Amino acid sequence: MPSAIDPEDMVLRHFYAELPSRFAWFAGRWWHDLRLCWYTADKGLWVLVLAIGLVIATFGFTLRAVFAHQDDRRNLTCLARNVYFEARGEPTAGQYAVAEVTMNRKASGRYSDTVCGVVYQKSWDPLRKRYVGAFSWTELGAVPAPRGEAWLRAWKVAEAVYYRREVPALESALHFHATHIKPYWARSKQPLARIGRHVFYE
């Protein structure tokens, strides 16, 4: 004896079978209405709206590029000042190393996410019981403006490291100190290199 056919099942099957043709009909109708709207619409208004949109988009992109350039310039200046005041008397390799430490700190996630933030960051020193700068020159208050060949050299080094034009030599270096001092934190760090009058650590 043949099994009874469920009416609801038949309805569902019929519905799913007609889905592609219904979708095609709706899509065709939508496309037809869209073309009709375009042909009957005032083209001048559309052109005006498009022109205004392009002007706004161009202005937005230009503004964004200007702000990005200003940020780069500000961070590059901070990096160059750090190279200048920390290592202007060092060999070129030592200046590159100081710039790399600065950029490594920015990329590490443990320090500020801007170059200027890294350079001027202060942290609590339990021995001196006060906040101290990450780089000693930032605690000197008013410092003379960088100038001369040493400043041009520091700027070139900063540009090369900031824009990754040089292959990094100390990719994991986050700390350094002058060879004539023995800071307490150095005992817990892994030394990587001695360049000029600085020792660099992970």
C-alpha cells in the first residue's frame, strides 16, 4: 500500500523548487527598475553628487596624509634627538644601535607605542625614589638645540632606522648603558654587544 503524502512536505518541496526562478524574477525586476530610474533621473544631480563626493574623499585622503606626515616628522625628530644626545660622539654603528634600541622598545609592546613616548618615558626608580627618564639626557631640563654636522649625521641615522633602510644589527636590544657605569639592572639582562662606549642588552 503506498504511503500517504504529507501535504506540508509537498508545499515545502514546491517552495524550494521555485526559489531559483523567484530569485531570478526579483533580480530581473530590480535591475529593470534601477535602469528605468537611471534613464529617467536628472543626470545633472547625479553628476553634482558624484563630484561633491569625490571632492570630500580627496580632501579626507589629503588631510589624513598630512597628519601622517606630521606624525612621522615628530617621531623622527624625537629619534634623531635621542641619537644626538645619547651617542653623537660614538661611531656610526653605535648611533645606529641607539636608534635601534629606541625603535625596538616602540615595537615591543612593553613601552609607549610612539617614538616620542619611548624617548621621554619615565619610570619609578626604587633606589632614587623618584621617576627617572629612560634616557639620561631627558632629565637635564633645557638642553641646547642640536646643530652642526653631528645633528645632520644623527638625523640621517634616525631616518635610516625609522624607515628601515638598514638591516637591523640588534633586533632584540632593549637596553644599553655607558661603559663607565654599572647600573643595577644590568645584572639581570643578557648582554648582546659592546659598541663604542656603550654596552647593549636584550
